[in-house]
Amino acid sequence: MNEAQTPRIWRLPTVKSRTGLSRSTIYQAIADRTFPSPIHLGRRSVGWISHEIEDWIAARVTASRTPPSPAAR
């Protein structure tokens, strides 16, 4: 892996900043299985893999730019 592909671990403030979501919304989405789960870093700390969050953001952008199907109207 080169530096551009090296996964980074983001803590909650970075995830909140990158996604625009609040803490409670992030954890609700995790519970709903619509947001990437964090990894455990220690007994009381977690972080998110950067590319998983970036992929989630990209999927949200794609979904918001895709016109709804005629059946969904």
C-alpha cells in the first residue's frame, strides 16, 4: 500500500466533521446498520476506518444524485 491507500483511523470529532452528522445520529445509524461500525482501539476508545467513511459519503452523494425510479413515485 502506498500512503494514499493507507487506512487512517478517525476519531468521533473527525467523523462528525466529515459527515455533518451528530454523535447520536451516527450511533443510531450504526444500530440501524446504515453506517460503518467503529473499531475498538482500547478499553474505552473507538475509531472509524477513513476509507469506510469516505465510501459511505460517496454512496450518499450517488444516492442523492440518482433520479427515483418511476415505480417509486
